[in-house]
Amino acid sequence: STAYQLAKRGQKTLLLEQFDFLHHRGSSHGESRTIRATYPEDYYFGLVDESYRLWEQAQSSRKNAIPYQVLDHWQVAERFSGRIDIPEDWIGVSCELGGIIKPTKAVSMFQMLAFKNGACLKDNIKVVSINKDGDRGLKVAASNGEIFWGKKCVVTVGGWMRNLVKTVCGIELPIQPLETNVCYWRIKDGHEVEYAIGNDFPTFASYGH
């Protein structure tokens, strides 16, 4: 999506991916990810609000102004017909700003949009060094011996950020990749419609302990 946004602005853009396109080694793959505005931290909403606008552009409430409902234990059970049950001393916060994103399809879409806007995309190119080279700008070297030149370099390598930055400039960022378990539950026969997209079953996150 970074390559798409740059290419859309008329920048000459090269995207280098160390693995094959649509690989499963990062966080942006698979069948579903939730998107929501209800986070305990205030700063997330600005990011979510902006991302919704950008998602709408790609597919053709400020702080304290999000429409939401606070529900107690019984209201949550009633609202969702008993399909979600929370402890009696918890509350639920319901917000219409949320849903499901299909990450693999989204990554594929952004690759296509970047390409259509003039970006050059290369996969299986592992970057091993990034150096300034006087007036020529930035020199980016790959493990296969290829050299690339550019005015600026944007690094979006997720869990590989710590190792790459340490190799490039000797700074060790305190980034710790975390493994997240993705679990699926089979819907009981006869109840498929209740959980179908477009029905009333929500995406949800728990902030309890």
C-alpha cells in the first residue's frame, strides 16, 4: 500500500520483496483480519479513521465523537441473541465502525494498484544493505548482487525490522515480533446464516484480564 500511495502521487517507485509475492511469512496474509475503532489507546482512532478513508479510495468522528453504545452483561446477551456472553462485571462497547478485511486479497489489490500507477515490483529480492552514496542518493544492495539507486528509501519489513536496521546503521530497535495464534471454530449445522457476513454477528476483541 505504501508503494501504491507513492506511485499514485507520481513518484518513480520500486518495491522490493524478500520473499515471493503473497507469501505467508508476515502478518498480512490469510482469510481475515478485523478492523475496528474501539481501542483502549486514544491514538489508534486517528489511524483507523484515516485508514477507512484510504480503503474507500482504494476500492472506489474525531476523538470522543465515534458513535457507540455501552452495553452491560445482559444487554450484550440480548443484542447478540446469546451468541456472545461476557462476565457480569464487564461492559461491552458496540461501534458500527468495524468489519472484516481479507488480507491476502488486500495485498494483491495494492500490488495491482501500485503496478497500474507505474511502480516496478520485484519479489525474491532480499535487501542486505542501504547506504548513502554522495550525490547519487541511496544505494540498496540485494543478496543476489543486484544494486538499486533511489532518492529515498521506505523500509516496511515488519518483524525483520530489527535485524535489517541493525545491519544497515548499527542501531538496534527494541522491536519484538510476537507469534499470534489464529483459531477457527466450526459453525454447528443449521446455524450458518446466523454467522454469515452481512448478518448481525460482530467482530470483537476482549480487553479483559
